[in-house]
Amino acid sequence: MRNYHISKHNSFYAVGLSYKKADAEVRGKFSLDVPAIDHILGKAKELGIDGLLAISTCNRTELYGFAQHPYQLIKLLCDQTNGTVEEFQEVAYVYKNHEAISHMFKVGTGLDSQILGDFEIISQIKQGFYRAKKQDMANPFLERLCNAVIQASKRIKNETELSSGATSVAFASVKYILDNVPDISEKNILLFGTGKIGRNTCENLVKHSNNSHITLINRTREKAEDIAGKFKLTVKDYGDLQTEIRKADILVVATGAQLPTVSKALIYPKKPLLILDLSVPKNVSDDVLELDNVSLVHLDQLSQITDETLANRKADVPKAEAIIDQVKKDFLKWLETRKFAPVINALKEKLKTMKEEEIDFHSKKLSDFNQDQAEMISERIIQKITKQFANHLKKSDVDTEDSLELIQKVFQLEPHSK
């Protein structure tokens, strides 16, 4: 992408792994929390990378950025996670330039989500961009691209049925409970973790189970109380976790920690206990399966659940793809203008220099010379001239390279670019 004058590096890459080839255990090795993302951005800056975006969800971890070679980005990721380069390469994907752009559009609009149309990912892209901008790693290209993806996502939500109905990881977990647990309204349900997935799961449980025996536990009690107050549920302290697990028939874990928060040592089952782990990396240790009466279901199993809602969503995929094509076309049109931006900027600077010389000359010769009016008129003329050149260069039937060369030759320009 050197000709677009957006980075000192040759190419734009998307490197990552997702649920398609990496199971939850492998994804967990490469998951990133906020401090890890900030560290990667800081390290990239030290290495001279001038544009990078990182996202990490339960279904994928990805880096989007400029580099001489994708290995620079892969090493950045592996150095900051528990996974190795070899493990990454077994399940990874690497997209370059236009393919990387298309991939971000597909991811950000829910077409690449584990549950089709699950739009949680767009908030992760927004947060990723915010962190990149905070670390001065969001160049104009990344900003424009993220805004285009957000625009496409909004249009798809408003103009299609791709996000209609309740189909998400949170809903899938509740659907699993409803389908597999008899007399659900009489069961004791414990929800451990009240982040975004935990909150959504709680809302779905209240809505669909008619269960009033739901208890919430979170490391920060205030967060649990905010949700509990809305639905009139019980909140217990984090220190009561073991006691509450003993009472529970169903345990939903949505804690989002880097290490397991529930293990065999916490559980003394005197009755059947169903555990749903909605976290990546896994927050429920596999050793719980050594216990009698305990069954464990992980996120990946829940995400296989399909229903009529999902079938309806699939029917609207072509509409969503058409919207993406429209928005992406506008983005690529903007990208093409970056080819001649340095020349247009150099032309503008040249014309401003001419303007200043002429104003200076006439202000000394004419006693009644109005410099403010002259400035205003000449600035408008400069804007119109540069706009005419820019519009000419945008035309599809114009040989941009020849035109740029001619403009530089006529005006003796020395355009500056990255």
C-alpha cells in the first residue's frame, strides 16, 4: 500500500485466529485483556509500526496493522500471550491489503460471528480503535476503515433482519438450559460473573425461565447489585461462592478471567449440577468432570445451537453483503484519493506561496490595498483550483500517474509523503 501514502510500511495485514479452526482451549492461549492490548500497542510503537488495532473476544483474537511482514504482528501477539508461534500458525489466518479490509468488514458486521448476526464484535472494534488512538497508533487509514465498518454494521442492523430475534451466546446458554433441564422454574441458578455476557444471560434467564431463584455473584459486588436491583434477584458476596455452588442446580460462569475461577475444589455435589462455562479462556477447570453428578457445557457447544431465528438471519445474508459492498466501495474510493493527496497538498502549498508573494507585492504598491479581502478571495480561488485538480484525478477514465507527473512538472512540485 505504499502508493496510498498512509504508512511507511508496505502492507496492511489482518492476522488472527478464530473459532473456525481454533477450539476454546487454543483461543484461550491467545486471548488478550486490556493491559495486554496496551502492551502490544506500546511495543509496536517502539518497533516503528505506525498503525495497529487489536481485538480479543471469546471467539477470536486479531491484530490489524501495517508491517513489512506479517510475522512482525504474529510475534507481537505470541510474545504477549501464552501461545507459541508454532501453535498460532497451525490455526491462524493472514490477510493482506484488500483481503484484510474485506475481512474486517465481514467480522465487524457479524457475518463471521460464531452465531450469525451476533453484533457484540462491533463494540470490540470500537474499543480497539479507542485504545489504538489513545496510544497514538490509529492512523487516518485505520480511523476511516473502522468508521466505515461501524457504518456498515449500523445499516445492516437497521435495513436487514440479520440481528433480529434473540440469538447470541447468552441466549444460546439459556436455550440449552430450557431444552435440557426439566422444571426450570424450580431450580436454583447461580450466575458467577456479571460482565456483558453475564448480564445478557441474566436478562434472558429472567425473561424465558420464569425463575425467581437466581443468585448473582461478582468479584465487585456493586456490579452484581446493579443488575440484581433491576430484576429483584439475590446477590451474594464473592466469599460465599463455595456455599452458593453447593445450593445450586445450575451454575453459569461468565467471569472472563485468564485462569479458571471454578475448579473441583469448590464443588461438593450432593445433587446433579449443570455448569455452563461462557468464558474464553475456559474459566471452569476440566477437573470438575471427575466429580459425580457434575456435567459441564462450554461456549463452543452452546454456539452450535440453531433455531428458526438463525434460519431467518441466513436469508438476509445477501442483503447484508450488498450493504457491505456499497460502504466498502466508498471506502476504497477514498483510499484511491490518498494516491494523489501529497501532490494536491504540495500544489496547495505552492499556490499559497504565490498568493503570499502577490499580496506582499501589492500591499507595498497600493496605498488603499485591502489585505483581508485579498486573502479571502485568493483562498477561495486556491480551494477551487485544487478541487478541480482533485476531481480530475478521481475520474475513472484518467491516467492518474501521468496526470500527477504533469501537475508536478508544471508547478515544479516536490510532494512530501510518508
